[in-house]
Amino acid sequence: MIHQNVELHNVAEITPYEGGVALQRVPESVRAHLNEGAQFKVMQPGSGEIRFALDRGATASVTLATVPSDNWGEETAVTVFFGDYRHDMVTVGTDPVTIEIGWNERLLECYDEVIEIPHTFSPNVVRLMMRGAQVVFHRASGEGVRPPRPEELPSLRYLAYGTSITHGAAASAPYLSYAAQTARHLGADLLNFGVGGACHAEKEFADYFASRDDWDIASLGLSVNMMGFEEDEFEQRVRYMVHTVAGAHPDKPIGCITLYPYFGDLRLIEVHSPTKAERFRQILRDAVRDCPTPNAHLIEGPDILKTFTGHTTDLIHPSDDGMIEMGRNLAAALRPLMS
């Protein structure tokens, strides 16, 4: 989405809010039909970005704030990139903050050499990657600030749907989520639809992904958030999600990921157990096997997070090390499908 002189990436709708616009990842017509948790989570940026091109040596300023809420807190972590190069990290709260952005002297000095190095994003593209509370964009100012051109961005787009693991819950920065790491290894632009604690594979989400034509490859993590469901309900939702999205885009590969290893594989805890976890994995295997189109591909979660010690101490959310491992392995699993 282009708004004023910037691109709002992974933003489907904006709403006026206290002198700026509040960003959300799905249209309100979709959000209103999701489960309560997902309705809140899609208001969070989830590795969404504010982007603009900045001329060599120029400076810019961006004013942001957040929408306060008991459901997502009041702060958002913002990582600033110049293209693929990390530049700065800032925390934004409910009071508007103006982020001053200027070229690093070394990057500027070596610009002629850097621009010849293969890159995913042009180093002229300033990217503010966000994770946390819902973001309010006020303005971006600076001489020559403009939306990026297509040739300054990746030509490949990767869509990821899943739980808080996809959302990047325990990663220490938004670019360290496995979805962001997968996109980096694929040389792709990320569309992240992780909905922490609320990945319930609703029909509306499936229909929304099916209706979009701005992605080239997708992964569907289906889903430890549904372990409290009865098996027949899980099967019905998973089959609809896989068959609908794959059927709408038979030329686009879709990786369907079974449950990642987690504490439910170790012992019975509430609705989680090794037996049920394996049954849910089998339901997704069968849904992929029965898909009418051949572009749905099974990816086993344990083949993506191979190291159980890649978890944090809650034994479900991967740490930075686990996320990096997952991104590398998932990219390796998806890459052959694109051929």
C-alpha cells in the first residue's frame, strides 16, 4: 500500500487515528470474522514495514506512535535497515516519536562498491521493520523521500501463515523470526500472517489468501493453537485451508507444515499429548495427500526445527538460535518447489 510518500508493506488497511493512520494486516471485512485473539493479533505489525527510498547522502525523519491496548501492550520495536543492512533499533510508544535517519558514513563511502554486490533490497531503500503494538504512522519527511520502485525490491513474495512462532514471539528482533529468516534465504519479500495463540485456520483467512494474487510461494503452519479442537473440526478447517488456497493458485507452491516439536511431544499437559500431536500431524498429511491440485506440499515440522534445544524454556517458542535454524531449513525445503 502506498500512503503519502512511503510504502506500507504487509498493511491491508489504514484507519485515521490521532493525527496519523493506524495500520492493520488484514481488511476489516476479514478481521471481523476471525476469532477474538486473531482480531487483536492482525492489528499488530508482525514484521510489517514502512519503506521509502532515500537518495545517497540524504537524511529523513519518520514519526510513529502506537495504539495503547491491554491485548498487545504499548510498545513496538522498530529495526531500521538500509536495504539488507541493519542500521538502528528504536522503541516506539504511545507518544509520537520522530526517528532521525541518515546514512552511515562507511556505507556512504563504499556505496559504489556496495551497489555492485548482489542484494535483495537496494541499499537506497530504508525499511522500518516493526513488531509489537499496533503502529500509528504520522509522516515521513526529507528531501527526495519517495516510495521504492519495483526494481529496488525483491521480485519474489513469500506468504507465511501460522502461530506465535510465525509471528516471531520469542525472537529478540522482528527480523529474527523464522518467517523473516526464510524470506532472507529465499531472497523474498515477506508477507507475515502469524497470529500468536490464534491460528485457527478460519474459512475467512483461507478465502483471503486465495483472493490475493501478490504472492509467489506460501507456507501454512497448521497449527498447535488448535490442539484444543476436536479432531474432526481440525480436519475440516485444515482441509478447507489447504485445498482452497492451493486450488485458487495451482501454479504457486504451498508448503503445509505439521506441528513443530514442542512440549506436547514429551508428555500429557492439558489438551496436549504425544498421541494427539501425532494424530494432528497425520490429519495434515492426509489433507495434503488428498488435495485436488498438485501444488500443496507436505513439510514435516520436525524437519524444520531439528534441534529441540532451539526452544526457549517454555518448550514451544523457539529462541533466536531455533528461529535461525528453522529459517535455513524451511528455505531449503521451499526452494526446490519454486522450480
